[in-house]
Amino acid sequence: MKKFDRKQMAARVAQDIPEGAYVNLGIGLPTLVADYLPKGREIILHSENGVLGIGPRPPQGEEDEDLINAGKEPVTLLTGGAYFHHADSFGMIRGRHLDFCVLGAFQVSAAGDLANWHTGEPDAIPAVGGAMDLAVGAKQVLVMMEHLTKDGKSKLVERCTYPLTGARCVNRVYTDLAVIDIKPDGLHLVEIVAEGLSFDELQRLNGVPLRYRAAA
């Protein structure tokens, strides 16, 4: 089995973001999506620290220390882009003006619950940050994560054991093994992305029942 690497995962997410969408890319792995958005497709990227119209990462040595995303990573600003107070940025989120957000996760439940801010580890971040607003404010919540933990356990679970970021908020999950939709009747396999992985093996690894039916 050959799993997707992180760049391939980012490219697969980018493939599904439509023309004209307003999108927030969460801290960490999701920020890679900005580098793989199809050329010629107008997609407006938002960051909760107050930036709209984010472009790809700047070349090394050309970073502007005053232009960063919510993860404090350097970004570029496309023509027509703008930056503004973070209160206005959260007004955009809470007003449901974002079409999509792409978030990382520690766990996603079969019901679409999201746990992505705390695992109980001593060095874990102390607060949920903007993820809670994004989980309920974006019209579509996409999760991008590795399918298994370092211990080989599925991050797709029947019920989350970590503190929730949002309840019943996740629409689709992109992993290094598969793309899976979360619907009222459970998990629906859209696509297996890992080369050489069968449905039966994916089901064994997943631990939560999968329906073998592509998204409509």
C-alpha cells in the first residue's frame, strides 16, 4: 500500500474547491492547500487573523514579516486582497460568509463531531482558538488528516474521546488513505486514494462501518 503524502492530500482537497469559493485554511496541514489550488480558478482564501485574498507561500528570502496567516506562517497577498481587524474577520465567519473551511483533526466521529484542539497531553495548546467558530460558521467543513494515529488506530471513530471542537459539523474527510463523506446515515466512501488499498482492508483499518457509495 502506498499512502498519499501531505502534498498529495493537499492537492486532492484543492481539486474539490469550486470557482468563486471563500475558504479558510486551518493552522497546520490545511495551509498546504493554498499551494495546489488550480490555476485559473478564482478562490478567495481567508485567515481569521484578518486577511482575505491569500496567495501561495512566498519564495524563501521574500517573506514579509508583517503578512502572516493565523498560524504565523508567511503568506502572499493576491491583487485585490486586503487585511483588517480580526473582529471583522470573525464577523465574516460567524455571519456564515465562508463557503468552506479546511481543518485538521485528532478525531472525527461517525456523526461528524470534530475534535481538533486538545488530546489531554501536558504540552497541548491551552484553548480552542478560532476552530470552534469555523466549525459552526463555515457552510461546509472539510477535514484533512492522516487516517491512523502513530499507534495504528483510526482517527475516524464511533464517538470522539477527546474534547469536541464542534458537534455534527464535518461534511467530508480527506486522509492519506481515502476521501469519505459524513451523512446522516453514516460514513460514505467517495474514493480510495492509497495505491494498492482494497475496500476490505480500508474497512478493517477504519474501525467504523463504511458505506461503499460515492457522493452524489
